[in-house]
Amino acid sequence: MGLVIGIVKVIFLLGFLVLIHEGGHFFVAKLCRINVKEFSLGFGPKIFSKQGKQTKYSVRAIPFGGYVDLLGETGDVTEVRLI
């Protein structure tokens, strides 16, 4: 039982660290007036997703990472929106 509790603690700690790290990317992008298409904690299939005014927020199944998808990052800019 102690092993399971330890694993759960590690997963929550990593999730918190990923949240802080990706939140930094999100915050700086907003300060620089870059549109954020998606803010995601985790990888893989979506567990939860909510569409904000400009950004989709999601939590995914594999908690060991995350990403911030910025408009124009992949070169597929079809529109320019100022925040």
C-alpha cells in the first residue's frame, strides 16, 4: 500500500511541476500578445477539455508532460488575432 501512495504522490508532484512550467510559457505568450490555441497538461487521449474565449484547456491521460500550442508555431497561420 505504501508503494501505491508513493507513486500517486510522485504523479501529483510531477503534474504540479508541469503546470508551473507550462504556465510560464502560457504567461509569457500572453504578455507578448501571442494567441495560445491550446494549453494542455499531459499527453495522449483527452480526459477533460474546456474551450475558453481564445484558448482550449485540456487534461490528458499521461501526466508526464504538457504543452502550449501557440498560433503560428507550426507555420499554418491563417488568421492574425490581437489579444
